[in-house]
Amino acid sequence: MPVSLCGTWDMVSNVNLEGYMIALGIGLYTRKIALKLKHRKVIEQVGDQYVVKTLSTFRNYTFSFRVNEEFEEFTKGLDGRHCKSLVAWEGNKLVCIQKGEKKNRFWAHWIEDDKLHLELHCEDQVCKQVFKRVI
């Protein structure tokens, strides 16, 4: 059984968010605001359903899913696109493949050294974020 990602996590580092947002087609002003934010991530599991919330003072994004079940995702609050998403465990990483307008779009969450890691991929860009657990 993979390690639990559940909890409340505050961002401690954020590498190449701007490149990732450019690949998504996010406008200049939104990118400039987003680069100044420190996100909080809340991951909950209720039965076989996960709820992931990304919170900030500017925008919030919440979605839910069941592992190994494809779902329609509308990335409102992010880039405003519709895609088909599938989340699955790959070892100790929770990986989501997002099929839609953008190529090579996916993310992966995992725990390493008591920190939550998130890699966001879109086209040829990779954003790496690290979060620490809120006590």
C-alpha cells in the first residue's frame, strides 16, 4: 500500500512555475500574480475518493477522483481547460495523466524526506514544487 499523501501542506519551493504556465497558455498578468503566491495543498481521502485542494489568496482549485477511474476534469482556476484525467499509483507516486489540448500533460505527487513533492508537466516544461506538512 502506498504512503498516505493526506494532510495539509504549505509550499516551500517552486521551480519553473512560469515556464509551466506559459506552456499552458496562461496570460502574463495571471502568471505574474501566481508567481508571488505561496500555495497550500490539502489532500483528503474519504473511502476510495480523494479530494485535492490547492489554496491561495488569489485562486483556489479543488478536484476529486477515484484511483484508476478516468474522469472529466475542468481546470477552472488554473488554465480553464477540459481534459480527461486518470490518476493511478505508480509505486509510491500518485500520477495523473491529463488528455486534452496540451501534449505531455501530467502531474505526480509523492512523499520524500517528510515533504510532499509535486511535478507538473506540460509539453516540454516541468514545474517542481515542494511542500511541508502543517502541524
